[in-house]
Amino acid sequence: MSVNPSHDQWRETNERLSREVAAHEATLRELQAVRRELELRVAERTKELSAVKARFETALRGAKVHVFTQDRNLRYTWAYSPDGDASGSDLLGKTDEEVLPASERDTIISLKRKVLQTGEPAHSEVLYLLPEGRRLTALYVDPSYAPDGSVDGLICAAIDISRTRSLESEQRRLAEELAAALQRYDTALRGSNVTVFTQDDKLRYTSISNQFLGRAVDDIVGRTDEEILPAANREAVIALKREALETGRPASSEVHMSGGVADHWFDLHVEPLRDLKGEMVGLTCAAVDITERKDGEAHLRLLMRELTHRSKNLLAVIQAMARQTARHAGSTTSFLERFSARLQALAASHDLLVQESWHGASLHELVRSQLGPYLDRDSPPVTYGGPSILLKPEAAQALGLGLHELATNAAKYGALSTQSGKVDITWRRLPPDAGSGIEILWSEHAGPAVAKPQRRGFGSTVIERHVASSLDAEVELKFEPVGVTCRITVPVTQFVVDR
């Protein structure tokens, strides 16, 4: 017997099915919403990944980094080249034995196999064959791992450092050249009278080549002109430097420094110092010590002023020599002979003074100039000696004539007229209580017996009067039977000091 569902049963079934359909539709809507959210997230992550990949590739291209992976057989499985995908794809499926040149192959393969064995990263600078040619690269090799943690290959990065090393080499070369140039510069400055220095816009010293005005370099750097320069000359120098700072133009001047260890003259040249932007940041200066030149100019002016005076004195001496020689000469021949000898003696003294730029004459050299013919023999009859003395020009001329007259008298009548005769010339410094001058002693011995002359000749007059008056000296001339002696006491005012 068939049973027909009642109306209520159909209604219940229909309602249940409707509820199930509604539930499935709600689930479907939820799934669709989740899918849309996932698609959105995937799109965002894909966009982010693309941006990261682009930045990564940009960085690799800018740094010229080649990245690649290899399996345990050193077969290339992936490669990135900053020169494009085509350059990297040429490596895929190949091994190092197929890619690397024989000259570098063993070194690189050995490094990679060591990483495969130890699992420790390694790096080395090697010559690597890159698409653009053989380059010096920094090769970094890291192990890659399988899911079980075993080493299943390598991840490598090869960075082209050829240009870096070339620049480093060029930098070293330039640094060596700069060091050599600086050494030559320092050597040249040390051997010269030039001081080079820099100052900031407050005139504070920032560098200096060598000591200056008696101060060491370390005692100058960091100080200002107010602290370094002598007060008497400071304003003129500072004004010159400030003018260069204000106008931006070089300036030069001769400046006198009267303080410090000693007085100095400098030819000072000042130029503005600018930075890379062209802005003025201080001064660079060169100070050339011209003290010696200035002293020479002053001495030359002194010589020029005294030239007329000395010429008149010299003419007066020559005229007196001529008159006295003529008075005692018996004939023209005798006059010419004696007068010529005296002129030569005077000229010898002048030669010494010229050699010393007319500052003075050495007593040693003065004796040698007047008695040279006797000193140059195998067994010289004349000996001489004493401390180093520099006589003033007037004293050298007068004493030179006196020595000539003593030598002439000795050659005619005294010790130098015989083979056995001797002449000793000595001098010594006198103690302060005796005037601090010098005592010169001419002593003849072993010659013929000496008789006191009946009258004073020109030679005696020169010795006793001219030498005494010209040198403000005390002269004692004695004609002893055993030989002539002459003692001359010269005051210290006739010496040149500090030379």
C-alpha cells in the first residue's frame, strides 16, 4: 500500500532544503570574499616582490655583480648577469670545466669544492671570465642546503673589482708621487732661505714649512701674528695681509723684523687662499730671508761713502812715500826700485782687504803677503804664529807697510842679509788689565852685528810714526847688536769682532 506524504511533510522538506541552500549560498559568498582577499594580497605581494626584484637587479647592475647557483657537480642551474638575461642563460647547464679558462680553472674549482665539503662560506680575488671579458673579481661562494639540511649546491656572487683595483693602484701611484714631490719641496725649503706658511682669515697660522723668527713649527701653528711677530714691526705686516684679504689680490713688501734672535729682513709675498668653491678662507705666504742681501747693500753703501775718503788717504800715503823715497834715493833707478817695492807692499794689503770685501784682513795672511818670498823656501828663514786676529782695513794697510819696511831693512842690513840669519814674528793677546789688545814682536837673530843708525830713514819713520799714529799703537824699535827687535802694541779698537 502506497503512502502519500502529507502536506506538512512536503512543507517541512521544502523549508529544510531552502535552509540548506541558503547556508551553501552564504558559504559560497564567504569563499568568494576570501578568494578576492587572497587575490588582492597575492597581487600586492607580487607587486612588492617585483619592486624588490627590480631594486635588487638595479643594485646588482650598478655594482656589476654576477649571481649564479650551481649543483654539487658545479653545473650552473641559475644565473643573473647585470648585462642581461642572455648573458646569464649562456651558462645554464654548463660546468666550470666548460666555462672557465685553464689558467684559472683549478683555483676556482678548488675553492668551490672546499665549500661543498665544509659547508663554510669562502671568498677570494680571482681572475674570472665574465661576459665583458676576463676581469679581476671578488668571488663569494656560499653553500645552499636541501630540505634535509645537507649541502646540495652553491650560491655564488662575482663582483667585478678590476676598476676598483685599478683606481687603488692609481691612487697609490699618485700618493707616492705626491710624497716624493713633498719630500723634494721640503728638501728645497730646508736648503733655502724661504719660509712658506698658511693662515686662516683671522691670521692664525695653520701650517709652516720650517722654524721662523727663532720659533719651532709646533710653537707657531695655532698662534696669530700678534703672538708671533715682534711688536715693533707687527702693524705693517698685519696691514699688508689684511689688504690681501680685503681686496683678494696678492701683495708684496720688504719687511724688517727687529725682534727675536736677531734682526732680519724678509721679502714677504702674500696671496689669498681659496677653497674648492672659490671662497677666500685665508692666506698663503712666502717669506724670503734677504738679510744677507740687505747687509751687503748696506756694506756697499758704506764702501761707496768711504771710497772718496780712502782714495784721498791712499793718495796721501803714496805721495808721502814718493817724497820720502825720493829724499833718500841717490838716483832715479834707486827711487823707482824702492817706490815700486813699497807700492807692491801696499797693493798686497789691499788684495787681502778685497778678498774679505773690505771687512778686514787676517794677521796671518798679512804676514804671509809681506814676507812670502822668505816663507816659500825649503828652509825658510822666517817663522811666524799667533792667535787668529782680523784687523780693520786701516790697521791692515799701516801694519802691512811696517812689516814691509822691517823686511826690507832685514834684507839689506839685518838677519835676512845672510844665510844663517833668522826672523821670528809672534803675537799674543794681552790680558784685560793690559788693554785686551795684541802685542806683535819682530825679532832678528843669528845675523850680522847691528849698529844703531846715525839717522832715521824712511823705513824707521814708517814704523815708528806712521804705524803708531795709524793704529793708535805703541811702537818700540830697537837696534840691538844681536839683532833688530820691534814691539808693536795694537789696541783692541783696531780688531774686527764677531766674524
